[in-house]
Amino acid sequence: MNYLKGYRIVLGLSQLDMAKKLDISRQAYSEKERGNVSFKDNEKMEILEMYKQVNPNISLYDIFFANKVTNGFENKGE
């Protein structure tokens, strides 16, 4: 599970809830959460502000990039 999904679940939000907050469809949110489509910068900032409710020290790197890079190589879902 990626951090994006993990924090969403901790906040008790569904993909539909997140989609509504970002003003996109649930399908579009699902594609973005799975990494098939990139989030827009403004969407990343909105997500960051939501997730700071759970962890005030969280950064964009933590949410969107930390779980993708390991030792300089992309993590392909080990």
C-alpha cells in the first residue's frame, strides 16, 4: 500500500470523498492514486493540507515520492 492510500484510509476517506474534495471523478482519483496518471500540482497541495491533519510534519516527498525510490531504483511493488 502506498502512503497516499494509507493516509486516506487513516483519515477515514473513500476514493469518492477524495475525488469530491479535488473536484474530479472517482475514476480519475483511482487512476491517480494507483500511479497511472499524475496528480496536478494544485491537487498535491490540497492532499498535503488534508494529510497534515494526521501528520503535521508530512511533506509532498513523503506522500508522492518516498515509496517509489529505493536505493536509487524505482520500487516496482516488491
